[in-house]
Amino acid sequence: MLAELTIENFAIIDRLGVRFEPGFTVLTGETGAGKSIIIDALQLALGTRASSDMVRSGASTAVVEAIFEVPENPVLTELLVDQGIEADDTLILRREVTSGGRSTARINGRAVPLAVLTAAGAVLVDIHGQSDHLAILRRDRQLDVLDRFGGLLDLRGRVAAAVRALSAVRDELRRVESGGREAAQKLDLLRFQVGEIEAAGLKPDEEEELAADRSLLASAERRAELADGTVEALTGEPAGGLDSIRGAASDLRALAGLDTSLADQAERLESIAFEIEDIALEIRRYRDAVDFDPARLNAVEERLDAITRLKRKYGVMVADVIAFGDHARQEMEQVENLDARLEELRSRVEDSETAAGVLAAELSDRRKEAAATLEREMAGALEGLGLKNTAFAVETTQDRAEEGIPANGGRFAYSSSGIDTVTFLVSFNPGEPLRPIDKVASGGETSRFLLALKSVLAGADRTPTLIFDEVDVGVGGRSGGVVGERLRDLARSHQVISITHLPQVAALAAEHLRVEKDVSDRRPGVAVRHLEKSERIAEIADMMSGTGTELARQNAAELFEAAQGRT
């Protein structure tokens, strides 16, 4: 609910702070006192277009701040979280407009795009009046209103889920069809690529192994020559290195027999002799195993050349070539199995269409039932508000479409909300055709019509604050009491604020605010006073007769007591 409204330098308002209570509140005052200016200021805080004309003469900036006490609301919470604003029990909408026409919007102190402020405002407040800033006039909201009224939101959610599933499988079918056509055109290429890579029989580490083999085969002659030289140096005649070391070891061993301090050195030299003998044996075996195989070398070179050619076509590394072949094989298999895949997807599309169509048809039928109920209840509400000649109807239509979903014997265009377009129709005079309510402009009649509609929809409408700007224009005294009772009934489930000129309406309110001109600083301004009981009676008397006589006060007191005594 709207808890407080603060206005600075807006139009003729210097500074004004107004607190609002839950339930039914009326604003009264003489024509031109500034009642509608207060509503205009609130609309600015809710996101309407700003202009430099709104800034009070001589001021640089106009500021309007609206404080709301907000119960848990998933739609509002999601909107705030998307903007990085923590959802709280208190929400502050603030709008600033400079004399140059620039404006800024804030929610709980955080700057937000104007569209976000407008969306938040639409969740919090509906303003009904002569210029109608009422969301229900928008055709895109009328479907939502009917579904809430009929308790159809759960079924609508199931329809939306079925439509999402249908869209997903249709998208997959389109993707496969499009990709399949392109892939079919290069099927021969895919087969060649897969065949070439598979014929090569590549292994991930093969290139490194072949390079090592090539290096060994190419150096066979030199390796054998070096091995021969090593063996000759160690064991050759007349005296190889090994014989010399053996002789030295024998002499050192004899010397150690004479001087035991050399025993360790003698053992070490003997070990060296044995080690050299082992080395000479291993090098001889290595020399004998050296492979002089020109044919093998040629085969390795050819294999490496083949791998290089494949790398030029398909990847930097052998692993890349193998991966390319795997992907090409998968793509080839998909193309070769395209007909089966398409048949499967078309079957799934048909099943999804049927599932969505069944739910959409059920939703459409139940909407028609809800529409009939709404029309019956509206007939009574309109008569009670003195609109006996006003007719109301709910039109539900469907558009046939080849690409639609099957329902009720045809194929119809659809969205996540089903196959229906809902339009509220009204005629204010006998003989006039019913027309969409957003196309009908009839001043007070429109306001009372919307009041009737709001009262019927009260249980389904989640907007916490409803503001009625002179909905009683053109209403007589007898109908005025009915208007007031409707507003009071609405206040059982909403905060209702009404600007009124009817004493019957003012008497029924729980709270009464009087808007007055304020010229205390020699410039026109606006003040708002909260009226106590005696002041309310005086105000109602003035509204009834404008005379302020004792008889007028008595009549006003009687009206007030009777109104306040009603339950």
C-alpha cells in the first residue's frame, strides 16, 4: 500500500507530505485546490513521462517520492532482484525532474531505467480517472485479468510449459532440416575425408616414434663405425685399453700386498677393469645389432610424408587429424541417418502439438465459462452504479493458422498463454454496438464502468493500491451512495484512495483528507489536512449545500453517522 507521498517543487506545490492509511481514503476540496496535481505527482513517481513544465517556477528540480509498504510479491521481487535491489517490506520510488527536462528514477536509492520504475509502479498502483491510467484498459492485460478471475493461472502455466516443449522440438527439427540439407551436399566430401583418414590408420604417438626410427636408420653406418672404434680402443691388439688397465690392476694388487694402505685403490681399479670389460661386451653386441635396412628407412620416410600431407589438410598434430576424422564420421553418420532422425522429430512435433492443443482447448473452454460468469456479475454491478443502459461483454477469439496447434477442430495461432485473444467490450447507450473499452471515452461513465469492473474483479486483482480520480463525475445522489459502497467494498481487499465531490462517497470513507490552497508565502501552494470527525461533518455539509448552515450540518451529521454505521 501507499504509505507516504512527498512532493517538492512540483507544479504549484512547494513542499507537501501526505501520509496514507490502509482501507478507504477520500480526498476532497474545492475545484482547483490541487487534488489532481497530487495524483499527477504520484503518476510521475510511478514512471509517467516527465517534462520541464512540471518544475515549480523558480526551482531547479522537482522531486516526488512515494513510499510503499509491500507484502510478498513474486513479480515485484523478480523485477527488483534483476536490478540488484534487495526485496524489502518497504519500497521507495523516487523521481527527479530538472528545469531542463531531464529526469532520473530511483528505487530504494538505486538508479534504475525508467522502464523498470514504470513496471514496478504498474504492480503497485492502478489509477482510474478521467484520463485513465488504468492497466485494465490495455488489451494485453485483459487476458490476464480474465484468467485470474476464473482461477485459470495453473492451467495456463501448464499450457505455457507445453508450448515451450513444442517450440523446443520445432526448433530442433528446423535445425536438423537446415543442417541436413547443407550436410547432404557435402556427403561425398565427408566420405572421402573419413575414408582417407581411416585408411591411414593413424595412432596418436606414431609420428614421434617414426621420427625416432628414421633417425636411427639414417645413422646406422655411422653408429656401427663408432661402436667398432670403441670396441677396438678397449680390446684391440697389440694392447687395448682393457689390457693396460688389467696389467695396472695386477701391479697395484702386488703393491698393496707390500703396503696395505693401497688395498682400497687396488680393489677400485680391479672394479674398473671389470666395468670396462662389461662395457666393451655391450658395445660389441650393440654393433652387431645395428640395422642396415635401406628399405625400412624408405618405408619410414614415406609414412612420415603421408602423415605430413594429412596434417596439412586436417590439423596441426596427428591427434587433430584423428579428431577431425571422428567428427567427420559422426557428421556423415548423421547425414546418412537423416531420414530416420527427421521422421523421429516430426513425430515428436506432432505429439507436442497434440499435447499443447488439448491443454489450450481446455483453457479456451474454461475462459469462455469465466467470461460468461464475469458478464453476469458485471450486469448487476453496472445496474447498481446507475449504468442500467450499459452493456458489457467478453470477446474471446482465435486466429486460424497453418503453423498453429490443433484445437477444437482447427489449427490456431498460439502463444504461451494459449490460443485466445480476449477483449473487454462495452456500450454505454442502447442501440450502440459493443466496442473495446480502450476505444470508448465517456468521462464519468467510463470511470463508473471501470469501478464496476474493478469491484467484480477485486478478488482476482493483485494490485494493492487503487486510486479513483473523480469517478463520481455526473453521478447523482442516489447513485453516489452506491459508488461509495463499491469503493468501500473494494477497500476490504485493497487500499482505495478516491478524489470525490460527492458527500455520500466522502461519508463512507475511513479516512478523510482535505486539499486546500496555501498562500502563506504569497505564492499559490497546496496543503493537505487530515480531518477529524467534526471537521469531516463540516466538510460534508459544505459539499452538500455550500451554505454551512446549521441545517446543512445536521443533514451532514446524519449522513455521516448513517454511513459510518453501515457494515
